[in-house]
Amino acid sequence: MRLRRRRRSATARLRLARACGLVALASLAVPAAAVARDAVAPLQSAAGAPALPSPLFGVTLDELRRLPETLTALQSLPERADVRVYLNARTGASSYAAPVARIAGVASVMAELLDSSEERRVSTEAFQAHVQSYLQALAGSVAIWEVGNEVNGNWTGPYEVVESKLSEAYADVAAAGGVSALTLYANNFGPDHCGDGEAELTPLQFSERYVPQAVADGLDYVLLSYYPTECGGREPSGEEVRAYLEALHALYPHALLGFGEVGLPRRATHNTLAQAAQIMRWAYALAPGLPYYAGGYFWWYAAEDALRAHALLSQPLAQAFEAEAAALL
């Protein structure tokens, strides 16, 4: 989640090549001549994986306190939820194993490997170790691995470093046979990149410049993060969403597309309840009419806003799930 305010390393190139079957997985030495970007073959196993879950009925858990309440609320929803779990970069993988397994008992889990708010302070090497530890600790509980979050945001650091991290994460997930997702920050529905200026790339611009072809061809899901209040209150129509996703589909031809994050920048209060409920109604009811549209939405503060006893948005979330089912099933 956003907190307001094109090169790959040799190691990243090697790991990407390994994931695509160009280098033996047992080899640990970085070759003197790194594999060229255009020479890397796409990973066909992920791209050709049949019957990926769609639509996704998404919520995000930014914290795991009061988990029994959350689990009860998840079970009461009209559709089985897809739960994106924020994994704090400062917390060891073993700490998440038990709670994530419990969540997986009532919902499908998407693991957010690195939130965009933490992108700058985690090195590529540290992130690589981070990803590998989570793959080992949570493999039996996670259905989808989010390999990059809001990667084109102007707060995430140099784009070359961001590219290296998402390529590392994709390579690790692909090598483990996992399902991958990439989330891009949607600043394209308002003028001047939603006020952030042209230095902040749009999802299309970032994808064209910084997502390696092998990653683009192999990703299973490509999702947009969009907060209407950070873009002049604009709630793009289904037709506008359709047009943009068609352009993204040309770059990610094998991926299902949707939204990986929506909401308000802060938890809902009585003063913002009406606004939050409106955003939820708009998002989950979208129907772009595309065969590769997967919904998703993954309301960010779902734990606090909607998945506890007497939560302000518990009823609106249930209604939103019903609206998504009517739109996409």
C-alpha cells in the first residue's frame, strides 16, 4: 500500500534464467557472461497453467490480530474469499506459518511478499532471502504469491532496483512451481498521472520498460492498485477499465487481469463510512466484459473495516461480494 509522503544484476539475470530452464538449478555460480534479456525464454508452465481461480473475491489483511474474529467473518461471506496477507518484512517467516495455515482453512491465500511501503529499505539480496524463507515456510498454505506490489509508484525507489526485486521473486516462485501475481499502481485514470507527474510511470510505461519479457509472459495475474481518493475521486467506468486492461493484455498475454488493491488510504471511520461503502460498491461491481478479467479488489483495511464483530463495512463487503458474483459469474 502506498504511504504518502533497467538493468538487472547478474544474480537477478541468473535466477530468472534458472526459473525459465536455461540454467541448471543446482548451479550456484554466476556466469561470466550474463544471459541477455531478449534471449531468456518465457516460462511456459506458469503461462499455460489451466483453470486459474477466477473471479477472485479479494480482501487484504494488513494485520492478523483478533484472528478468530476474522476467520468467523470470512466464513460468513457469501463467496469463498481470496485473502491477501501482508507479510511484514521485519517479521520472520515462521511467525506467519500457523496463522496463514488457519486462514487457508477457510479461504484462498495470496501472500504479499513485499509491500510497496517497504520497498526502499529492503535490498535485493535481503528480499531474495526473504522470498525463499516464505516459500519454504508457507508453501502448503499459499495459493498465489504477489511478487511485486505497486512497483511503478514513485515512492518505491529506483525502478532498476524494483525490477531486480520483482524478477528475483518471480524466478523463485516460478522455480517452486507457484502461481504468481504482480500489482501495478494505477495512476492512469486521472490527469498528470493522478497528480504525481510524468516521472512516475503508468502501469503500461513501467511494464514496457522494466518488466522482462520472460516475466511478462509467465505471470499468472496482473493486478491494478487504485485508490479513487488519490485520483481526484474518479471511479472509472467499466468501459474505461476495459480499454486499459486491453492494452495491458497485449503486454501480459497469458495473465488474468484485475484489481489487487482498492480502498481508502486510512481505516474507515463513521465520518468516512459513506465514502468507503461507495468505493466498495463501485469496485466490486465492475464488469469490463473481458474473458481474462478476474475481479479481485482486495480491500486493504479489510481486517479492521469489515472482518470483525460490529465492523463498519461488514455488511457492505458482503453486498460487494454478491455484486461481484452477479457481475462476473
